[in-house]
Amino acid sequence: MALSIQRQNLDSPDETRTFDQGKLQTVTLGDFQAARAVLQPGWKWSEHVKPITQTDSCQVEHTGYAVSGRLKVVMDDGSETEIGPGDAYVLPAGHDAWVIGDEEFVGVDVSTETVEKFAKEAGPIDKAKDKLSGR
């Protein structure tokens, strides 16, 4: 079977998930998935997405690239970093994050887990893992 070029613009996503002060636009091209997160100033995972997922911290791993804005990330173990324009990042599951400053944060994530799970209600297995880990 011949391979063919695939292309899809994130301005015409397969799915858009909106949540308070943010949105996630996703595309799937064969086995490749990508997502663009647009997070407004004042957005904080623990305030705006936690009520959706019902987990104590973000349980999604993110692998991506920051286009604009700044994001502060604090891991469950207390380690922390800031992500800004031009930064590539890998954020393991188990963190909180929030937008720093007055500019929206735009990040492009190529993690299948982000496309499939971010800002979606946690399933029973995710909730059980949180209880077992004491979160």
C-alpha cells in the first residue's frame, strides 16, 4: 500500500475541548496525534481542570513545545519549572500548572495521552490510583 501525505490544521480540529479559561484542540492523522492548548491569563489546572478530572493533580503526561506565554509547573514531589516560548518539554503525570503573567499560554502537545485524556473526566482506575497514592 502506498503511503500518502496527511495534513490537518489545528484551526480545524477533530475535537475542541473547552474548559474555564482554556481550550484544547486535537487532530489525529493515522497513528500521530497532536493537540494545541490555549490557556488564558489566570488559568490554573487545580482550579479549572481538576473539577472535570476529579484527580488531585494532572495525571496526564505532556510532551510538547511552547509557542507563546509562560507556564509554571509544580510536580507532586515539589520540583518545579517554568516553560516559555521556544521551550520543548516533557511533563510527567502528577503536577499542577498555571499561566504566569498577562499573555495567554499556547503549547502544542504531541502526546497521545494528552489528546485522549486531558480535560476529560477521570475513569475509575485513575480515581483508584489517586486514592492508593494518598492524593
